[in-house]
Amino acid sequence: MRQVADAAGVHPATVSRALNPETRDLVNKTTARRVLRAAESLGYRMNPIARSLKTSKTGTVGIVIPDLTNPLFPPIVRGIEEVLEPAGFSGFLVNTDNDSHRERSLVESLQSRQVEGLIIATALLDHPLMSELALSGARMVMVNRRTEGLDVPTVVPDDAAGIDMAVRHLAELGHTRIAHLAGPSTTSTGLVRARSFAGAVRERGLSDDPALVRHCRAWYEDAGAEALRELLDSGTEFTAVVAGNDLLALGCYDVFGERGISCPDDISVVGFNGMPFLNKLAPPLTSVVVPHHRIGAEAATLLLDKIANPDLLARAIVLPVSLGPGGSTAPPRA
Amino acid sequence: MRQVADAAGVHPATVSRALNPETRDLVNKTTARRVLRAAESLGYRMNPIARSLKTSKTGTVGIVIPDLTNPLFPPIVRGIEEVLEPAGFSGFLVNTDNDSHRERSLVESLQSRQVEGLIIATALLDHPLMSELALSGARMVMVNRRTEGLDVPTVVPDDAAGIDMAVRHLAELGHTRIAHLAGPSTTSTGLVRARSFAGAVRERGLSDDPALVRHCRAWYEDAGAEALRELLDSGTEFTAVVAGNDLLALGCYDVFGERGISCPDDISVVGFNGMPFLNKLAPPLTSVVVPHHRIGAEAATLLLDKIANPDLLARAIVLPVSLGPGGSTAPPRA
DNA sequence: CTGAAAGCGCTAACAA
DNA sequence: TTGTTAGCGCTTTCAG
């Protein structure tokens, strides 16, 4: 910076003012131009580290997700980055693998890197770390899932509407005994979708036999397979399954293969999320499509707003979903 | 830090020495313990920004990929992070969308954030930006693909072996006219796999009709579909396809659907990469499985080595691949 | 509108 | 072994 100052024949402080768009109007237009040209021709690049030290603004945020290899998250992350980047922010991405110790230490490491905010995709309904963060006044937003009783900005899909679409679709095909493979009830998505399911079947006069609902121990395929096996072994009758997400639905596909069950002829399935390549499956999975990219973008926007204006009140954004096409549903066997 | 110094009754410099594991042995054990306790009880966390300013070491690296939503990359990124994290490093991830302007500006922004190195997954065979970076002495490693004629550490899958496995498998099933949907010949993966294909068919006395090989304009499904349509329309006879990667193979599936071609009965297909959920496709895609997670981990290791010891010479690591199971291949129609 | 001066929190010679 | 001193590159009062 000193070199630029010398080249432009001004004091470094003036260079600083001229180079920063926020303060550029504090300086004579002509001088500013001279400084800009000098900087340009010297190929000068500001050191954001030094600036951070002075301003304690790092232009970074932490992104906390369970596992990047879950196809749910890449589009969310891209949505986030698409908003951060033009704002001059960058994100540090960490994967917790749903391990709360790991999560805690990763969040600490993000904080020690002085991130200006946190985007959290790992929220559990009851989540001590989240409560601590919120209470400590950390700037944060929750994405996809939420923690109960916390006044934190949130961006989630319209779980209730999605489940209702799935149930309605199956009801219209003639199904009356529909099962639900719910995600873990420790997550808001697991609980809300299960509740919405209960509401939707009751509202339509379909069977609300509690044996038709099983909570899976995780959001992964094997947990879905396990739950479906138990359901089948329990002898409960059903002709369709609403899965809490697409991976649970894929777990169902595995069990269909094992047991020679034909989908959709014997059992119809609807998934949730609309992950990529669903149309290449056998059969193509009918799924509730969630705008993940937009979820990420809205979350990043909310966080940047909060950073720019800390005493903004927490908003909750609910994004609309739609029922995607597929071939995994059909009328029940006569 | 001053507070800790006061609490421990020492000079800030001593605190610095005591808190840094690298310099801890420069200080009396007893004093060190006293400092540690003081720091602990004050809940002191050192500011890495300030440290960076002094040492010009940020503990960050840039990760440059084309597109996180391509299922190839999440496991690579996780492999990278798994090595960076225990080393106290963090990664900034950017997506170029294969746009060279975007790539250039993203790399500049990474550099202005003072990353200590770059992990590049966007390399083209002829890639001016990469040459500039390498020549400017930037610390970098290339993953998955490489740029020609650059002395840069590289981690790639064994493309030749993978293609050979695919061709051998098809040859053993009895195919003699095998087509290859190659990736763009601007990429090392596209070119090397195409060359290996040519070698493999010749070696086995199979048809090396040049009409059987088509380069796709991108690594995506639609490009694969387009190339296969052209191939079919050209009237060239073939009974099997080796696709340059799994997405190109999925493009073939689309065309099979459009034209009522049955796979594997009419045409066999082998993909490359072994992306997730291949076994759920119809038919399950037989593919060359690449250890992506390990590719990422090795790349990060190479980069950290280079950072720790800058005058290390560039190594190229080639990782072994294997032919995954699947149902998309069968003997040719009699 | 611009310059001078101080300092963000830490580290690394150098001295003692 | 520890303290002293200077300074990393920038921003921001405060004067002028």
C-alpha cells in the first residue's frame, strides 16, 4: 500500500480511503482516480487479513452440515455460495457426521477463525450447542431444520404441504392404508413431517393406525430399509409408503429387491427432497421436490442481512415445494 | 493476550511462546503451565488473524472445482477436508462452472485471501491460468485431471487401467464392436481415456473403427445423450459402449428410453467413476470405481507437504481403480 | 479534502 | 529462560 501511496504521491491513509468503495467519497475524485490507476498499474491487491485485524470483520462465515456426500447438501451449499460471493464473503464448510463432539469442536474452530456468522444445517429439536450459540448472541441462521424455542432466523421447506401433497396423491390413486417411514423424531423435519402425515391421513379419512408409522434411526438408506423390514414383518397391512426423505425411500427399494416386492404394483412409494437422478431409478421415484438451491440462497441472504444489521429480528422463511413426477406410485392392487 | 500475561505475571511475548506448541519448549515448564492455566481460566482464544498478519501463514487453502453438484466432487472434498482439519487447515471452496473468467476471478479472490495453496480440480490440458500459477510459483496440486507440461504435483485415477478393465470385461462377454463416448479432449481424463480405449481394443483385436469413438462436448448427461444419438444415427454398428464417465452413461440411458433400446440386451454400457446410487438405476450401471475420497486425501497431503517443505519436487500419484458390479452389460445379441 | 499518528493482536529478533 | 522492541498492512480518529 505504501508503494501505491508513493506512486500516487499521497499518504497511505488516502490510498486506503480511495480504495475502499465505502469511503471513496471522502476523497477528491481526481486524487481517487490517480490512486486507482497507481494501484492498478502496480497490480496491487489489498491484504484482507490486515484489514480484518483492524476492523474485526473477516468476510467469512461458517457452514455446518452433517455430510457433504448426502445429495441434499451440495445444492444448498451452492445456493449459499452464490449469495456470499458477490457480497465479498467466503464460507468455511465443515462436516459433522452427526457427531455432537465433532460438531462442537468444529464450531469452536470456526469461531476461532473469527467467522462473522454461522449457517447451520445440523440442528436438532433439542440441541444444547445451538442454544448456547443463540444465547451467546452468535449470528446464525438455521437451514432445512430448526431447533425448538430459539429465536433464530430459519429457512425450511414447507414440510406440511409436501407431506399433504404426497398423501393426497396416494389417496387419489385409491390407497387407504398408507405407511409413513419418518425420519428421526429428534429432528424438526422428522417430527413435523410425521405430524403432518397424521393430520393428512385423518383429514382424508384414511387409516390412522399408529402401527403404520415408524421412525427411522437415521436419515440414511439402511435405516429406511430396516424400518420397512420391521413394518413388513409386523404384519401390518399397507399398500403405499410416504418416506421421510429420498434416502429412506431408496432403502425401501433395497427391501423390495430382497423380498421380491414389486414397486409400484405391490407397494407405492413417495420420497421427499427431489434429489438428482431420481428419474433414472427403477422405478423413477416420485418425490416431493424441495428448492434446495434457493434454501441455501435465502439462508445466506438472511445471514448477511443480520450481519449488516444486527438488531434485525429473526424471520422464518418457509419455501414452497411441489410433487415431482415419477413412476413409483400406482393404484393399489385390486 | 495482555490479560493472560497479566494474570500469569509474565510478558505477552512469553504467553505467545507458551501457547504455541512449536515454541513451548523455549519457556520454563512451570511458567508454561502457569500461562496455560491463566489462559484456560480466562477462556482466552488466540486470534489467528493477528497471527497471520505477522507470520503470513493463514492456515487456509483454496479448493477449485467445476461444480459441487456433480456427484464426483463431494467425496473428493470430504477427503481433502479430512486431511486439512487435523492439520489445523481450512479450505475455501469455489465452483467455477467451467467458466474460465469466473475461474480466474475466483482464484484471484482466493489469493487475495492469502491462501497458502490451491487444490485444483478444473485443470484443462492447455490451461493458461494454470501455467501462470505454476510459473508464478504458486503452491498447488491438481486432482483428477492435469494440465500438460507443468511440473505440478498431481493425483489422478488410473484411467488407462480402468478403461482396460471395461474393454476387457466387454470383450470377454463377446463384444467386438465397442463404442467409446469420450469426454472433452480438452481434459486429460477425456484424452487419456480415449487413448487407452484405442490401445485396449487394438490389443484385443477388436474393431478400432474410428467411427466408434465420439468426443462429447462436456462431461454431462445431455452431452452424452447427444453423442450417442449421433452415433446411432451414423449407422455405425456396435453392441456396447464405454462411457467416459457415469454422467455420459446416464445420458445413454436417456437415449435408450427415447428409442426403445433395451440395455443390456441391445446395447451394453460401462461407466466410469462409480458414483453413488448406481446400483439403484435401471439397469444398475456397471462402472469403473474410482477412490474419490482417497484422491482428495492424497491431494491434501501432497499440498500440506509442499507447504511444509516448499522445495519438495512434484510427485504424481496414480490411484488404482476397480470394475464395480452392475447389470448394464451382457453378451451381445446372437 | 488530506496528512499524521496510533493501534488492531500477535511474533520474532535481540538483549539481558 | 524471559523481557524489550519493532512491526506485519491496514483503518481511523484527529488535526490541519
